[in-house]
Amino acid sequence: MAGLRGRVAVVTGAGRGIGAAVAKTLASNGVSVVVNDLGAAVDGSGADASPASDTVAAISEQGGTAVVDGSDISDFASAAGLIQGAIDKFGKLDIVVNTAGIIRDRMLFNMAEEEWDAVIKVHLKGTFNTIRHAAEYWRNQRDESAQNRIVNFASTSGLFGMPSQPNYASAKMGVVGLTYVAANTLGKYGVTVNAIAPSADTRMTPKAVVESRAAKPRRAEDVATVVAYLASTESSWCTGRVIGVSGSEVSLYSDPQIVRQVDSAQPWDLDALGEALTRNFASVPRSSEGRWEKVRKVVSGGAVPAGANGGGVTAGGPDQ
């Protein structure tokens, strides 16, 4: 795509899964890519430079340009070094894609404080960190006509409330809010900001879920194609949006909006308020109703009704 050639991108979590697919897709379209990945396990433990190195090697073999970065994006100063390093290496920065993430699933009543803190730190603070430092650089440029891009990663786990992922779901809804804030703040500096809610078969997806949708697999490359478009100069019309990607299906989620409202000429009496809310609000269905029961049945080996969830089931996880 012409709207990508010659641009510079930082992609976090680019050693595996969706992040690696994004880095390769961008590089194949002429983008110079900083491949950031700490190389941690799914739960965030350990570190390994080889995943990021493997992605860079694959890009280089295809004639693309990429460098390895092993910064911990959950650390404010390290994230600053990642952004500045991209600018120092390639002379500018046009694109930031935040795919890095971990999972430590547990039911709400069983979750340890450390399990909560670790996931929030990587997903929400890590996304803030890279945006914060990139935003400072772009603000200093003061170019409203620039074509700078931020693509964050949300999740259906947060949008619909996955019961086994209170930490991850909360972090991802925080990312949605941060996406809205960044879009509203940075537009005058030539920055668009969007979030992807993906469904893809990676190491973070339960095996039973992958098998349940084998007839229509969710490829990381399908998500990467949408990210590449949003990262291009062709997408300047799109900002402050949450976009779902599941295989060939690309969806636009609605912005939060009032669907019902009651009012009173006088301060509400408690009984009158209760009656009005019940009469007007109780009949409005929740979009997540029944959704996660279908996921639970797949993971536990139970049957899922035909056509449930659009012919497939989405489980939570940053590379879901």
C-alpha cells in the first residue's frame, strides 16, 4: 500500500502472534519496524530475546527493514527509551501499535492481588507508557497535517465481561477509554487513535476454542491487515473507534450512548424512581447475555448451539 511506504513503526509484543503478524505485514508494505518484545511467557514470567529476533529475521529475509528491541513497556523509562530509540534509529516515528500483553486468568473471588496488578501493569500502563512518550514527540512537531497513527488492542473480554478474566477485561476496557482520550487529545497534532478487538488463534487461545472453529480459523494475519490499513495515511477519516476483527469479518463497535432515559420535573421519590427504572430499563437486553456460557461449554467440552456467536466462539486473551 502506498500509504505505508517509507513510514516508521513501533510494534510492541511483536515476537509472536498478532504482534509478529502486524510487524511482518507493515514491513512487507515498506514500513521500517521496531520489533519490541520482552519474550516473556504467556503469564509474563521470564524473558527471551529469540521471538523478537525471529520476527526481525523473517522480515529481513523478505527484504524488509526491522530492528529488535527488548524494552519492558510496562516500565515508564524503558518505554521512553523504546520510542526515542525508534526516532534515533530511523529519524522519525509515524506509527505505534500496542499488542503486548499477558494473561493470568482467575475468577474474581479467587484472584490474587499480584495477578491483578501484573496484568493491569502490562496492558493498561504499558499502553499508556508508549502513547505518552510518542504523544510528547508528536506534540513537539506541532504538525496538524501529519499522518501519525496509534493502534491499541482492546478485547471482547472487556467489551462483554469475560468471567474468568477480571484483570484482563478491566485493563482492556481501560485501553478503550484511553483510546477515546488520546483520539480527542492528539487530533490537532495529526494523530489518529483506534483500538482493535481481535479474535485470532494464537498461543493464548484455549485449544478447545481453536478446534471449535476449525472450519473458519481466525488468523493473526487477518487482524494484521486491518491494523496495517489503520496505520496507513489512507485511514485519516477513522479515529476514536473500536473495530472488531474475526477472520474475514471486520466490525465497527458503537460508541457508548444512551439507549433509554427517564426524567422527572421534581426530585425523584425512591419508590417512583424504582418503578420508572423497572418499567423503562428492565426490558433492555444486555449484549453479553449468554455469551460466556457458550465459551465455557466449548472449553469444558460441552456442546455449543449451532450458529452461536456468529458461527464461532471467542475466548479472552490478548492474542485471542
